[in-house]
Amino acid sequence: MSPNQPLPQKENAVFKKILRCYENKQYKNGLKLAKQILSNPKYAEHGETLAMKGLLLNCLRRKDEAYEHVKRGLKSDVKSHVCWHVFGLLQRSDRKYDEAIRAYRNALKCDSDHIQILRDLSLLQIQMRDLEGYKETRHKLFTLRPTQKASWIGLAMSYHLLDDHEMAVKLIDEFLKIQNKTSYDYEQSELLLYELQIIFESGNYVEVLQRMDHNAGLIYDKLSLMEMRAEVYLRLEKFDLAEKLYNELITRNPENKAFYYGMMKARCLDKDEDKVAMLEEFSKKFPRAQIPRRLPLNMSSGETFRSLVDDYMRRAITKGVPPLFVDLKPLYADPQNVKIIEELIEMYLQNLVISSTFESAGGDGAELQPVTSVVWTLYLACQHFDHIGDTKRALELVERAIEHTPTLIELYLAKAKFYKHAGNMIGAVQCLDEAQALDTADRYINSKCAKYMLKAKLLDEAEAMCAKFTRENVSAMENLNEMQCMWFQTECANAYSKLNRYGDALKKCHEVDRHFVEIIEDQFDFHTYCMRKTTLRSYIGLLRLEDVVRGHPFYFKAARIAIKTYLRLHDHPLNDKKAEQDQLESTLSKSELKKLRSKQKKAQEKVRQDEKENKDKKVANDDEKLEDTLNPEKLERPENPLEEAIRFLKPLQELSPKNIETHLLAYEIYMRTGKPLLMLQCLKRAHRLQPDHPQLHVCLAHFVSKVANQDLTGPVGAVVEKQLSSLLSGKQKSAKDLNSDFLQQHRDSYAHAVAAATVLYELDKTKQSEALKLLNFEADPLIKHGVTRERCEEVMELLESGAFGAIGDAEYLKAFKNSCARRFPLAEVFQATGVISAPRPASADATADRQISQDV
Amino acid sequence: MPQKEAPADEESQQKKIAKHDASNAADLEKVTDFHEEQELSGGDLETALKAITEKRNKEVQKRVEHLKKLAAVKINKEDVELIMRELEIPRLKAETCLRQAYGDVVQALLDLIDN
């Protein structure tokens, strides 16, 4: 023990017992023992005991006391590795990893060979992905304890993670030699497979094969072994052997796509018709298998496609497969396929009505169909017409289907979706509410309904809807956050930002971000667990997944909203609360003011009540996580909004670099921080992905005009000049010329016309009428595509927000709206009465509703 | 009568769920349990260790040489600061990149932008 404050034998024995208690999670017993030592006035300030007491308190979630004790311990015995180690453990439990590493390093200064401290340090290093540091620590552990399994495996892993396959394999080889087990041992089997995986990744397939043959008897995961062997045969071009194995694998599981693709490679099939023939062969062999029927649709066209998809759809309709359309949707990328599918659907519809068959009498398919076939065909047909943009026909068909079978919930879902696609969220919500009422125990429909409500900005109603399924006595919002229900939170953020409630929107985005923090944090325990259990293949898989977990679409969506919101707050910062209120109040009439006051009072009361409740809760359960709460009012008044935006951007740049939006968002941020090279970097990355993207053109023109106005010298100037000329393919152009060339090149696309108009006005404010002319899609016969509802809504927003300046001609806006309304008759935003905002019943009603639903 | 039975049934079901939750929680708890490391015995530890140590020494030597080579490149402090400022990256990364470009600041910037 500590040489600075030695304990006599009896106390020392007690101290050792404390350590044991901590390891065995007997925290309360440990505290009692600590008291035994500390109550003796001679040892009241014994550093290591104080530190251990702090650690135990921390495990019992008494954080403040814990820190106090540990700090006191450190003060009285600053040379003790125990005190520093404990301090590090405390920091680590608070997720302050850098501080924890520093504390461990201090502990190692006191005792450089302490195994447990080195182990804890290595855990933090792998968690932080300090791979070099991890390797060094692992090596140290290895030299200190070569007799332990973990030393060998840990070091091998550290080399594997640094792509030093040779060293990793060498370590495992030597370890297996020492261990030398011949009887059944699952851990050894896993280790052997892990070793094979490393060699496979290094590309030495011959060796994989040799080792497989040698160790086949010791490996018990036969499926993995077979899969790897087949893959190796392919890489080594031993096609006959590969074919034999894939045959076996398909027989084991005829529903695994990968096996069929492997088989195609094994048979060296290049032509699509050969592949289709092969799949047909397997379809005959396994008549109940789905995959060999579905796959050929991806690789056929023309008459072959017609006969295959005909057969596929008929089976599904007769059987009644609800997701048939979703299954077929990927095939719509080819316009020829769309035509064929449509012709078939029309034929079914006609014949089912006349003769209850798919084909007119005399054909092969003149089999009598069950009644349900009619409704499933109608269901497929309406989704088809919605997808190709014929909303009218889609709605007609779905009405016919509902008339036929009014109890089929899918139909209402489909109808709601059509309304959504047409830009009519109110109608969509009504449909879904109806669907939801048909089966209130169906959580899928309940969630869908809530989601649509959020899209219609009906926040309170959505929460009340969700509350039917969330835990009682907790608000639905809170419960869904706890359950990491990210779709809900992202939709909430979207709704809030549409309602200009920036703080609330940001709160939701930060909550989503915190889920990802937590998911990453959750790895920690597995660093020791997987090593002990030798489940190394899964462990490596976990590490690789966690490295890219923020590449998930959930993160992208939340980050996009957050970035856009912060940009908006940068451009138009909010006043402080008081001034804002005064301003608001000055515009209100007396009665309105009165209403507002009573509302405020109520809100305050609620806050007070919530606080009280929270306090009660905290007392009730101690282990409630003490996290700094997200305060919307603070969030919408950030000190540096661009810095906050960059925080959300970084993971996108790292993990979603293939999405052009990442770089366009990044440009929006960096053009505000005024860093030319970073702007250039965004342009280059976006240009590589899609050089003719309309928004990229806007950014590029902005950059060109800005650089032209600004004399850049030195290295920065040189780099800009060099890169810009490659972006403009060697030509020197002014922003103006760039814009007119761009417009000429994409004359038939509305998306590009909008971009060009934006640039035109941005460069020269006197060109307003010319720009507005470009936006008028009805008057321009050259525009052939790109007039979508979403884009028109965007343009409307731009016009209304003054992005094209004050529009002198009031008729213009009206006329634009009218032409949109003609094109998109169902969309709410283009209706003549102005922007229809969703009717928002008072929140009191929503709470009342919830009460009732809970009572029921 | 059946009315009376229903809540009792519910209760037992709840208990079942609670029990299930508890065993799940216990399983999760086990993940963080403390385990003594087992010692290996038998086998030729000496030879194995020797083989590994030799390999490791070679690797360390190689790395030291690489670092020496990089460190030999002369770099300008102002250039490092320019890179840090313009691209908002940490000093270490800026320095390494500048060294890899043999001290040519324009080349270093181009490399950084291009990836």
C-alpha cells in the first residue's frame, strides 16, 4: 500500500476488504468498512481510504459527496496511485475521457507497472480510438503479464485495428501454440475464425484456404466457415469448387440473396438472360422460395420482364401480399418497366370486374380469382398511379377499393399518403385518423398518424396520439426521448422549425445527437466483455459500426435541421426575451393582450408545477441521471451559432461525404465565416459528386463573384486560382457569364432555372423582372421537367421572404400562386385564401383528450 | 366472478413481465462484472515471447526512422499557422501535412483541400 501513509496490519486488512467489496459490487458494505478506518482519528485523513470511499459513493450515485471525498483523498496523499486511479475512474464515469486519461497517466507516474491502471487506460484508448496509444499500452501489458490470455489477444487486436495483419496473426498463432487445446473449445473456435478473418482481410487467400483445411475440425461455426470458403474459392477463381459450395449453401437457405450472387460469379455468368435462366432453375428446385422469383425482375427487360412480373404480381395478388407495391418500387427506375406494369394492372382491373379472372376468357390465366384479388389489385393500382404522379386516378381507385372492402386499413394509409404527396397534410391527417380509429390497438398506424400530424404541424395532437402507447404518468415527449424514438423527435424538430420555434427545434436536434453520444458510450462495457468471451469477430464488427454510427440517416436529418436553424439564427439573431415580448404586445389589441397575459400566467404555473414534480422525483429516485437540461430559450440565443452548426456538420463531412447536401450545407456555413479555402473545399467535394447540381451553381457563382471582388494574395490566392480554374474546366469566367452559360445548358429544367434566377438577381439587383420571368414556369414553353410541388413551394417561400426583393407588381405573386394551384390543385399552400395554417385547437383540449384515452 | 379474476390475472402477468425485466437487467449487469484473469500454463512461453519481441523491435526501429525522416523536413512556423487558420485544423495535423509536402505550403493546402 501507499508508502506515504502506511496503515497498520489490522487496518490494512480492512482496506483490502474494501477493494474486494468494490470489485464485487458490494458498495454499501464497502462504505461500512471505510467508516471503520476513517472513524479512527489517527486515519481520518487517510488518502486512499478517502478515495475509495468516494468511489463507492459514486457507484451509489452520490456524485457530489464522491468528488468531495476523492479530492480530499488526493490532497492528503498526492503521490498515491490509488488516489489518482480513483480520480480517473470518477472522471470516466462522467464521460470526461481526456481528463480521465490524464489522471491515469498521473497514477502511472506513481506506479508505472500497475496492471489494473494500464488496463483501464487501454479501455479509454480504444473507446477514444487512440489506436497507437492502445497498441503501446497493450504492449506494456503484454510484457508485464505474458501468462494471460487477454494480453495476447488484446495485443493482436491492437495490431489488427492498425491494419498490421501479419503481426496480429503471428500473435494469435503463438498464443494458440501455448494454449494447445485439442478437445471441444468454442472460444478457440472463435479465435481461429477471427484469425481467418484477419488473413482474409489481408488478401492472402491461399493461406486462408490452407489454414481452413488444417483447422476444420476445431471450428464449430460451420456456416461461417462455408461462407468464407466459398468466397475464397471465388477470389482464387476456383469456380467449380465455389459452385459446389454455393449449391450447398442455397440448399441450406434458399432465401439468402448473397448466395445467388455468389453462384452467378461461380458460374461466370455475365449476361442477364443467363442469370435469369439460372434463377429459374433454382425456382423450380425450390418452388416455395421467394428470392429466385424476385431477383430476375431486376435483371430482365422487355417481353421477358413482362412475363416474369406478370407471374410475380398474380401470385402476390391471389395470396394477398400487402407490400407488393413497395417490393416492386425499385423497378420503376426504368420507364419501360413502368409501362409494362401499368398495362398489366389495367388488364387485371378490367378482367377481374368482368369475369373474376386476370385474363380474358381463353387465356392460360383464366383461373377464377377469390374476391380479395379485386381489392389487392385496386390497392396495387392506386399506389402505382400515385407514384407516377396521377393523383386523381389514384384517389379514384382507392375510393373504389374502400367501397369494396371498407375494413382494410392499408387503404386508408394509402389514401393519406396520396394526400401527403399532393401537398395536403390536413386531408392526409384526416384519413389516417380514420384508419387509426378502425384499430386503436395497432401501434404502427398510431405512429404513422402521429407522424402525419407532426408534418401538419399539429404538435399537441401528435403527442396525445403517441400517449396512447407510451408509459403512464410520464409525458409522452419525455418517454419517447427516453426510448430514443428518433423519427418522432426529428419530425418534431421539423414542425417546430416550420413554426419558427427555433429553441424547441434545436432542443429536439440536440436530443437526437445525445442518443448517438449514448450509443457510442454504450460500447464501453464491451471492450472487456468481448475480450473475455473471445467473441472477437462480433466485437470488431461493433467497433467498425460505432465508428460510422453518425452516418445514419437519423443523424443526417436532425443535423440538417440544426444547421439550418443555426444559420437562420446567425442571420437574424433573436432579441432577448423581454424586448421581444414588448414588441409583440405593442402590436396586439387590448383583448388579445388580456388573453396573452392569462396564457402566460398559466404557462408559468405549469413550469412551477413541473419544477416541483421534478424535485419530488429527484428525491424519490436518486439514480436519475444528472444531465444538464436543454433549455429552448438558451438554445435559440447561442453565443456563436456558426460554431454550433459546425459541430453538427463535422460528422456529416466525415461519414456522409457521398451526400451532396453535406457539402452544400457546409458551404452555407463557411461563406458566413469567410474562409475562402474551406468554401473551396466544399465546392470541390460537391463538384466531384454532381457537377450540374443547381444549388452548387448558386454556391459557385457566389464564390466566383466574391473572389473576383476580393484580392487574395499569397499561398491562399495561389491555391484558389489553381483550384478554381479546374472547377471551371480551365476557362476564366465572370459570375455573370457562368450564370448565362449555365442557363443555356439546362434550359429545359425548372430546378436550374430557379438557381439561375437566384444568381441573376443576387449579382445585379436591377435584373429583378428578368429573374421573375425565369420563375414563371407556365409562361416558359422551354421548361420540360422539374416543376415539382416541393420546388414550387420553395419558390413561393423565397418570393414571400423577399429573396427577390420587394415585388412591385402585386399581381405577380398572385399569378404565380394561381399557376401553382392549377398545377397542384390539392396542395394547401397555393390555395387562394393564402397560406392555410392548420387549425390548432387549444392545447387544453389535447390534454383532455389524452386524459380520456388513458382512462379508457 | 370473471370480473374478479381478470385483475388477478393481469397482476400475475405484470409480475411475469417484471420478473423477465429483472432477469434481463441481471444479465446486463453481468457484463460489467469483475473477473480475475486466468493464468496460462504449459506450452513453450519462452519461444513464443521471443518470436514476438523480435518482430516488435524491428517495427519500432522502422517507425523511428520514418519519424526521423519527417522531422528532418524544415517547416515554417508561419506556414503552419496559416494552414491552421485557413482550414481550421489542429496544429499536429497541419504540421504533419506540411512535412509530407516537404515544406511547400501551397502543395500542403492543395492536398488538404483535395481529400
